[in-house]
Amino acid sequence: MKRAFDILMALLAGLLLLVPMGLTALAVRFTSPGPILHMSRRIGRDNREFFMPKFRTMRVDTPDVATHLLTDPKIWLTPIGSWLRKSSLDELPQLWSILRGDMSFVGPRPALHNQQDLIALRTGAGVHRLVPGLTGWAQVNGRDERSIPDKVKLDVEYLHRRSFFFDLWILWLTVARVLQREGIAH
């Protein structure tokens, strides 16, 4: 049921958001040199690597590390990068990852390929068996403000509580958080 919901909602969202995604793509193209999309190496279900598309918010010469590990992340942002992140518009291309089955709408956010600490904690707790999500329990409970061990605790809580109705609740909370722009670091 979850997979069918993901496919149906990704198709519907893709159609409804076609114009905003097109405008965002044009804005990225005209405000900074480089590709429109950033293909981020991520770790998915069972610790398999996949490439997750995002609208590019950072310069092309940005080091390949998690944003919080950059000395001054703001210097690496494109002219509209901060706005794309705060509005979460940079996440829209992930609908493709949902259609492919690499991601779900709800699950733990996929780790970057080089976040060994997060990957190890999730693997030890069994969270790695879940399909990663566009949003998740940790995201609606602090997003970028949480430490990695705290995020993993919330991921474990999701592992044990997951259900269709819990996913709907998380989606509802996600919309509220995005509209309020809560818990976003940059």
C-alpha cells in the first residue's frame, strides 16, 4: 500500500508542481553557472548507494561534505540557494527518486555517502532496512537542528511506529513546518 501511495502521490505532485519546478530550474540556470540539478550520492535501503536529484543550491566547486561540516556554508550558496533551501523547493526533483523506488515520501532522510557516523548508527539500530524518505519523523522534529544521535533515535522511533496513518501525520507536519520555515539551517 505504501508503494502504491508513493507512486500515485509522486505522479500527482509532479503534475501539480510542473510549473514551479520549471520556474525553479530556470532560476537556477540564470543565477549561477553549472548544472540545474545536483546529483547527490546517498545511502538508501540496505545501505545501497543511489543518486538523489536536488535543485542545485551550492556552487559547483563546493566540497562534497554535509553542509554542517563546511566552515562557512553561506559562502558556498548560489544567489538563490538559501531561498531554495528555506522554501524546500530544492527537494522537488526527489519525486523522481520516489517514482524509481529509491525513496518514499516518508522515511529516514537518506544519508550522504560520506556520513559514516550516521550510516553506522542507523545500521546498528536496524534503520538501514527502511526506504529513505523525502521527509521523516526526525525532519518534523527539528530537521537541521538535531544532532546525529538524536536523529537516529527518532529514526528508530519511526521504525517501530510506522504505519500509513503515522506517515500521513508526518506529511501533514512536514507541510506545516515548510510553510513556517522551521528547523532549517540555511
